[in-house]
Amino acid sequence: MKKLLAIALTLASFVVMGFSEQASAATRSVTFETASAAPQWQNRNWRNRRNRSRVRTYRTTRVVRYGYRTYRETYLVRALPNGRTQTTLISRVRIA
């Protein structure tokens, strides 16, 4: 009786291992197909990454008052890639 039970359990384990091996082979083939069909998205935004690393420079003006005098100040603004700005006063012209 014990031998018959041992043989039945051995055959059952072989059957279960065979089914699990087929299932894992099927999932491997599905994942391989999806991985090979995936688009190459890594280089999609290369232009945006390049522009983010640059320092942008622009001019801006503002009207300010010092006491009774009014001036138009022109600044050179450098926008750095990390979000900071550096301003340099270019000219100050008195108006009225």
C-alpha cells in the first residue's frame, strides 16, 4: 500500500512540475514578445533634456523711483538650469 501511495505521489508531482514548466515557458515567451515589441522611449525627449541644461539669457527693464527721481533700469537676467537666476544691471537712465 505504501509503495502504491509513493508511486502515485511521485507521478502526481511529475505532472504538476510538467504543468508548471509549461506555464512558466508560456509566460516567458509572452514577456519576451512584449519586451521585444516595446518602443525605444529613452531618447524621445533628448531635445528637452538638452535645452534644460543650458543657461538662458534675456534682458528686462523696470521703472524704479529713488527719492524724487525716476529711472528705467535694464537688467541682464541669466536663468540657470537649477532654477536660480542671476541679474546684472546694464544701464540706468533717468526719466522725468
